[in-house]
Amino acid sequence: MMRVYFKIVFVLFSASSLFSNSYQAKIEQLIKDSNYTEVAVGVLIKEIGSSSVPVSINKDKHYNPASVMKLITGAAAFDLLGLNYCFKTHVYLGTPFNRDSGIVKGNLYIRGGGDPGFLAERLWLFVQHLTHCGIKKIEGDIVLDDSFFDMKMSGPGFGENGSSRAYEAPIAALSANFNTVAVHVAPGSTVGAPVKITPFPRMKGVKIISTAKTSKPGSSSSLQVKTEEMDGKTAVLVYGDMSVDETPRYKYRKVYNTWENFGWVLQGLFEESGITFRGKVKHEAVPDSLKSKEPFYTFTSRPLPEFVFNMFKYSSNFAAEMVFKTVAAENDTLPGSWENGARIIKKWWKKKKLSTGKKKSYPIVRNGSGMGGDNRVSPANVIALLEYVWEQKAYAPEFIYALSIAGVDGTLKKRFHKSQLKGIVRAKTGTLNDRGVSNLAGFILLPQKTYAFAILVNYKKKSQYSHWSLQQKILETVVPPTSKRKKAKKQ
């Protein structure tokens, strides 16, 4: 009887091994047939809560993660800052305030706390709250304090291509509108008329230099919008043509003067809100004598999950780096820096024992967004992180909710439309086209099981579309169409 039992167990084990190896062999052949080199692709797919690993290819090899790095930043932030963490901007007054007169006779100090969400509407609300506190006139100066972070505005991996695009905006503890300017461009009413250029929000210190003209109906647009630092200020340069029947639109570009940019936006909102100000905007730290007292007013951001949502769903580099440096500022001596953030996350990774097995491979962390060429992670690193997050009941729902849904939203909205994976894959993309990097990592949410997966592709000789196609085929190999699964179940 025991011999029969062992035979049954052996047959079942062998069938399971063949089942797993069939995925492995198919995907290895798929990568080969797609003309990728052996080391260009790392794949690890594991069933959550099980030892089942359908696919493991180069699992311990380090790859450039690009924006998959944001998964580490998000999980570390939830653990080290807390689910309900809010960024705080403090306002101090240099002299006693008379609410009846509404006059601030001395300086008004604003100390930033790394809030990534100071958009135009939130800045408007901030100023409205100051009016509700009774402020009508400021006779002194406005002093802006961004010493919560260090003075390095561009982190490791920033500015490698000299771009003025918004995804490389500078990082500062006091930032307005992601440290970008939204440039609204609209054609003139007649051919040959200048293109209408309007920065939003209104900022006093931004120069507009435009030679752009309106061209005939139906002509192809050659309009170019960029920003440069000029005479210590941000200049918006617009040139080329825009057809007279073209739809007006916004172009988002980074600014080069973070605290001045904040001050310029603030002054415009003060004018609109009726707060009189004739002094200067200065860049200094709040005196210790004031910091030791209760702030006159504190403006509180939206909770942390909102910014993790932006990091994951829309791959916001700005939100990721602001959160990364805040992790450093809140868990080390001030100011927050990229160096300290990297050290703290490495310490957190070790504490959570996320590197297991004989080869204890640790991620190489340089920044929070994955920009540039310095970060490195292995597929095993990513799966260890995803398995850890899955067990965190306090924030796993927010983490998973923030991921893009295949074929539905975020950075996966235009992918997987005709695939059986549409709607059941939740994942983070990671792309650096100039480096041949295209990654995908997340969860496959099936009725009876959940897979964590990481597909890291670092290969310059193929297009982004080829990388996307390979990633989809790999996942579809492991998750066959519903009709096939039902048929197999009936048999």
C-alpha cells in the first residue's frame, strides 16, 4: 500500500514539475525566438503564498529598474512615514499680529515640508486660509525656507539629456506646481499672427520669448516649447508654427528657480486675494527663536496614499523624489538628502529581510524615481518586495489600488486591450527609451490565485513596442485565455 502511495506522490510531483518546466521552456524559447540576448531579459513569476515559481530567468541579475524603482520608494514610505502621513507647510510671523488691523508689521515666514501637491488650486487654498486668519497686509518681507531638504535640486540620474521636460523638474522642500510652468499655446486669429502664449499660473518672474507664428489651416505644426535659465530667471522659449485651426493646448516645462518660482506664484495669488505686499521675497531659514514656538498657521497636504497613487499610476518622478527626500528628512538628521534616503531605504530593506536565499542580493538605490543609470534591482528583489507588500494589511489595498490596470488606466491604458490580461494585471511600468529599458512588475489577480511578477528588459537593439509585445506574450503564456482554462477544467 505504501509503495502505491509513493508512486502516486511521485507521479503528481513529476506532473507538477513538467507543468512548471513547460512554462519555463516556452518562455525561454519565446525570448530566443524574439531575438533577445540571454542576459537582456530577467523574469521571475511566483504564486503568492506558495512555493510555485512557474518562470525564473536571470532572477538574481541586476537590471536598470527605471520607474519600477518607485515600487520600493512607495513601500518604504508607507512603512517609514505611515499611511496617514501628511506634508506640512508652516507659517510664522516675525512680530505680534493684530487681527483687527490685519497688518503683519514684520516678516512673514513660510517653511516648506516637502509637499508634492502644491498645485495652483492648493496654493490658492493656502492663500485663502491666510486671509481667513485675518492677514490683509504684509509690511515686511516674505521669507521662504526650504531647508527641510538639502540644496541639491537635481539628484543622481537627473539632467542627463539636458531636457526642459517636466519629468526632470528640480526638487525642493518648498515647490509650486511640481516646479513646472504650464504654457498654454493657442493660434492667432489670422495666418501670420503671433501664437498666443500664456503661462499658468500667472508668475511675475517668468520671461516669455516667442517667435512662433500662426500658419495656414491644415498645415503640420512645428511648434516647440522649452525653458532655459536666463539672467537668474526661467525663460519660456517658443518658436515654430501652429496652424490657425489647431486646438489650443498646454505644454508643461520645468522651472529653474524653485523658491523664486514659489514666491512669484504666491505674489500673484496675494494680489488676487486682496493681500497687500510691497516688500521683497527672500530665501532664508526661519530663525530658531520662531521655530521653537507654535506656527501662526499650518497648511496640511493630502495624505501620503494620494502621492503614491501619482507615483504609480502616472509615474510621477516629482512625487517620487519629494517622498524619497521626505523619508530621509523624517528618519535622519535634517536636511533630507538623496544620500541619506538611499542609506535609510537600504537599512529598511535589511531590517525587513527582503533579500533571502544563498545569494542575498540587495537593490542599488540612488534616487526614488528610477531616473538615470545608477539604480539596479534584480527580479528576485522585486518579487520579494511584492510578496512583502501583499502581507501588509495596513497599506496593501492602497499600494495595489495605485498600480495601473492593464488596458484600463494609468501607464497601461493603451496596452493589453485585446488580451485576456486586461483588467486582471495591476502593475508598474519602467521606461528609459534612450537606454533600451522597458520593465513591468506587479500582480496578476486571478479568481483562485495571485501571481507576483517582474519582467525586466534592458536591451537597446529592440524598440519599446517590441519590449511591450514580449512582456505581454510572457504573461499570456502563464495565464492562458479564459476559454482554454474553462475547457481544461471541464476535462
